[in-house]
Amino acid sequence: MQLFVSSTKFSAMGAGFDSTIDIYLRVRPISSGAKAVLELNQEEGRVTWTIPRHVSLGLANHQREHFTFKFTGLFDMESKQDEVFQKVAHKVVIGSLDGYNGTIFAYGQTGSGKTYTITGGSERYVDRGIIPRTISLIFSEIAERSEYAYTLHFSYMEVYNETGYDLLNPDHETKALEDLPKDFILANEPIIANYQFANAFRVATNPDVHFLQNPAGLGRNQLNPMHIRKSLQTRVLRFVMIATVTIAQDQLPETISTCRFAQRVAMISNQVTLNEEVDPNLLIKRLKQQIGDLKGEIALLRGENENRPPLSASEIENVRSRVIGFLSDKGVDTDLHCGGSMMHIHAAFQILKEMLKHGETQTIKSVQDDNGSQVSSESTVVKTLQVKVSDLQYQLQQRDNEIQILVAFIRKREAAARNTVRSASVQSLTDRPPSTSCRGSRTEEKGGEMKRSQLLAEKNVTPRPSKSADFHQPKSTELDVDLGVAKLPVTSGREMDKDKAFELFSKGNDKMEAIEENKSLLIAMCANAKALGEKVNRARDRTYKEGFSELRDIKKEIEHLHKLLEHNGAQLQADFEVYWSAMTAAPASTETSRKAPIIPRLQISSAIGPQHQANQSSSAEYKPLFPFSSNSLSARGSHCSPLSVSDPRSGSRGGNDLRALALASSKEHSKYVKSPSSSGAGQVLNNLDNLLQPIRRQQLKESVNTAGLQKVPLTGNAAADADIIAFYKARSGVLKKVSS
Ligand SMILES: Nc1ncnc2c1ncn2[C@@H]1O[C@H](COP(=O)(O)OP(=O)(O)OP(=O)(O)O)[C@@H](O)[C@H]1O
């Protein structure tokens, strides 16, 4: 899928859905001093321009006073970049992630705000345009869509009439469109090095994103419908278009022409289809499965594959209960699923036949008894009763199963308890001479009780005390021993079967009861502790994750702001160099100072921070605030810096040269601006990195564990480790594929 963001409308999101192209109108604020001649009225998506008569008289279109155009939406002079993005681009970007190509295209006369809308203003963060906001949205969306893997290709091109050139290619070679690879829009290699968001691409998961930028100065006359069709074919016609206009008097004809053009574009029908690229292996697997299913169905219909033994009684019962369920269901659409073979189907019909016969007998009986009035109700009652019986049988079976499980469980517990108590009690019983009492000595018994209490106290469990610490006194030491409940014939303690003796001994013994009770308590508490532990872990994971993604987003924003500040700083310094050269080269006449247009820019730029101003006046030891080298800045090319110093819109390459010159000499004069190492943003980023580090480590560890890659040699460096793990995961994927 591709998303083109270019200096133009696209709205339809449904597969195979026909729609017209959405056209938005954006009105640029007029410059101070310019005269607004158009009155803008908006109602129900219609925009009406009212031109005062004295203005319209000067127009070539014969004194029309009203023009009415229809747009999907209007952004007036007050509209902010965020609003434009949310209304125009958000759905297109999300649509591109869902598999629909998307194009956002700004169209309008020179200076009407195409670049401002698409790329954004270069000085204030809030002024960032559709491209940077799109990139942010794509990355935050794919972070949420962990079930998909995305690969992002990014290109940045200028298309001017029939030529285009790659803004990310350092040689900036201009080529005719037909000389560019035919699929240049589809398959540009990821060119990211020069773009300020390059770091973000480390994530390496994204949809194809293509950004097109029309050149400075490209107006309505150069980019007409003919060029659109020839250059970018239907692909570009799947778009959202933003028509940019100004209501200044001198732009009036262009504004009206832009609106007319927009109306024509709005009439183009736009068909959007879902791009689905399926992994060939997955497709083969899916088709094989389909073939298997179809073969099974054919065999079933032909009555083949029935060389299996006849249905067992329980299988027939199963079919019967399904048939009963089917008949008792009141829904008309209910299906009868009686099993996977012809035999099952035959059995179902057989059962139905029996039931029908049975119903007939009942009917005949009923007719004889009652002369017909109860026929249907009686057969219904029979059916209902049959259903109930079958239900009850089923429930009985369930209960039986549960009882079996419980009995097995209790037996297991009893055996465990026997082992514990036997070592403490039975041992003393059998080791003692037969003439002595079977009761243990008080000291031993107390000792045993103490151990149990200590154990339970350590586990923080309140034990149930035994009713009596003593065993019953024996009535006879010769023939039998009174164990309170059971009489145990004694010939010799040593000859007695130990297990049997213990069983009889412990039966009804209140100590045994206490042990059982305390044991259940312990089990319950363990289960509770386990549940609580899991709950705590879940809560902790959730909090960590939420906190982490919030921190990561904030960090992204701060990094961006930081870069923006650096960039603005470099501009400021360059502007200052130009200003300084001009001031030092020319004689300092009052006239020159009055004409110098650069001074207000210095004042604006100094708004970077009051601290900067204070430092400037208090010390001569300043380092550059934004230490771009002249090389690094010129390598960024025209897409990274405005073209001129005094007027960012002038588009003059001369302005660029001036800046390059200024930057070359900026090292010498860099003392006027403060070092970034002490800047607040740098500090905040460091702090955030420190905060994110342990969480990243934890995430890395988790991803290693999840992937079963515990033996992967890691370096301790988060970025390097992430690459190593990605490599190992890819490798194990390939091995799996090869082995399958
Ligand atoms: N909505 C707006 N709010 C504030 N300033 C704006 C707005 N639109 C445009 N501008 C400013 O107006 C000037 C011209 O805008 P921009 O460069 O975007 O025009 P353009 O249509 O791209 O022109 P060209 O076709 O010559 O490249 C710039 O200084 C820009 O910052």
C-alpha cells in the first residue's frame, strides 16, 4: 500500500467502494498590509465568495458578484495545523495501514500555503505539517498493531512538470519522469539517512509511505489535470485534495481559478480497492486446506471412506441427543450437525424415523382415547420428556465424573497425610513394647504438637487445634487396644501391618481431622497467594507498559523539539552571520541600519529562551548553541533548511549560497550562542533515557524469553542486543520454514 503526501484528496475507505474525491479548501491568512477583497461565507459545505462590486468590475469574468463552490470542508484563516491533519489526513493514514492506497495533495497558486500545509512551518513545533504528523501517527499506530509486521519505504521527491528528482539523493540529479524507474513510486529503497526522522526508522516496521513534494513556485498553470494524469496516472487520482487560496486582492483571479479546478476534480469518480498481498506459503497452505476440505466433502457425498466399523452405542446415543436437540430447538434456521460421516447421517434419519413412528403410536392411542383433541400435545409432551431424560442423563454423567475426580483427589490427600502423621505416631506405636500403652509420652506428644504449631505459625496459618492431645487410655494391654473408635486386635505391634494399623488408628482421630482441616486451609491460602501474586504481576506489567509507551511518546516529542531547536539555532546563527557581515562590511550609516530587514528576525529568534539573552550579556565564553558544521547542514539539502535567510519563501538559490557562506564562517563567531550540553531539553532527554533504560532491558529480556532465545549472546547494549535478537528470530523463522 502507498501513502502519498504531496503538495493535493482521498477519502473512500471501503474495499471496492466508489466515491468522489474529497476536496478541502484552506484559506491562507493574508499578510499584514494586504487587502482582503473576498468575503467568505460557509454553509453546509458550500463556500460562497462575495466580491465587492468595485473589485469585480476589474475582473475579466463580467461583473459577477457571487461565486459558489462546494467543498467537503473549509479551513479558514484561523485554522490550525492539527485540525487540518485530523480532518484531512488522519483517516487516509489509518486507511493506508489497513491496506488502501492514499494520496493527500495540496494544490494552489504560488504562496497560497501548500508547503506550509504539507510540510509545515519550520520554526514552531505546532506548525509541523501533514508529513511529520503522518510519520508520528504511523509509528504510534504500528506500535499498537503488534499482530502485523510492517515495512516502511520512504521517498521524498520533487515533481515539476515532466521532471522529478529525488530529494534524499545527495546528487540531486534531475530526471525526466519517464527516465525514473517505472515503479519508482512503489519500490524506492529505504532512503532515510538524510531525513531528520531517520532514528525512528530503526523500528523497521511500517507500511509503504511515499511523500511527494511539488516544487516551489508550482502553481495552477503548471499542474493541470493533464499533468496529473500523465505523471502519476490513476494512483494520484485516489486522493484528498486541499485547495489552498488567499483572499488578497492581487490573487483574486488565481483564487477563483483554483476553486474552479477543485470543482472539476471533485467530479472525478474514485474507486478504492483493498491491496492484499498474501504470503505465498500461507496461500499454498490455505489452498491445500481448501482442497482437503473439498475432497472430504466429495467423498462424503459419494459415500466413500465408509470402510470404518459401524457406529458404537455411545456414538448412536450422541447422534440421538443431537437429533433431540435439533427438534426441540424453536429456531427455524437451526442446523442438524449429526457427525462427520454418512453413517452418522443414516443413524440420524433412523432415529428420526423411530421417533416419528413412536409419535404416530402415541397419536393413534391419543385419538382412540380422546377422539383427536390431544394428539399434538401428547407427542409434544413425549418429546419434551425425552429431552429432559437425555438432559438428566447427561447431568448424571457429569456428576459421576466430578465425583470420580473428587474421590481421586481425596485419596491422594489422605495418602499424603498418612505419610506425614505415620512417621510421628505409628512409629512410636509399633516400636513400643506391647505391654505399654499405645499413647505416646506426654513429652513426645507435646513436642510433636509444637512442631506443627511452629510450622503453621511460620506459614501464618491459624491451625485448628485437636480436641484432645492424648490418645484414649487402653482398656486392655493384653488383647486389644481401645483407639476410641475402632478396636484393633493386637497380637504383636511388630507383626501388625503398618498401613492397616495406621488406617484404623487415624480413623475418627480428632488430630487427623485437625490435620485435614489445616491442610485445606493451607491449600486455600496458597491458591489465594498465587492468585494475588498473579494479580500483582499483571498490575505491575500494565503500569509498566502504559508508563513506558507514554514516556517513549514524550521522548519522541522532546527529541523532535530538541532537533527543531538545534535547527532554529543553526538558522539563527547563520542569520546573524549574514547580518554581522553586512554590518561590518558596510559603513555604519543611519540609512543602512534603518534599511536592514534582518534585525527583527534576530529579535524573534532570541525568543529561544530568556536564559540565552541573559547569558549573552553576562559572559564572553559562550559555545555554539546549535553546533551544526557547515558540512552537516549542507548535506541535509534543501529539504532540511529554508531557502533564504530573510524570506523563507523567496525560493532563491542565492539565499542558500549566502547561508552556506555564513555557516562556513559560523565557527569563528559561534561564541555568541550557548552550548546545548547545558540546555534543558538535552538534560530532559538524558533523564528520560535513564528512566527508559531499565524498562527497555526488561522488555528485551521478555522478548528473548518469549522467543525461546535464552542462549542468545547479548552485549548489554540495548540497540545492539535488539539487532542480535531480531537476527536470531529471523534465523529461527528461516530454519522453521526450511524444516517444514
Ligand atoms: N495557514 C497558514 N498560516 C500561517 N502561515 C502560512 C499559512 N499558509 C502559508 N503560510 C505562510 O505563507 C508563506 C507561503 O506559504 P507556502 O510557502 O506554504 O506557499 P506555497 O503554496 O508552497 O508556495 P510555492 O508554490 O511558491 O512554493 C510561508 O511563509 C508560510 O509560512
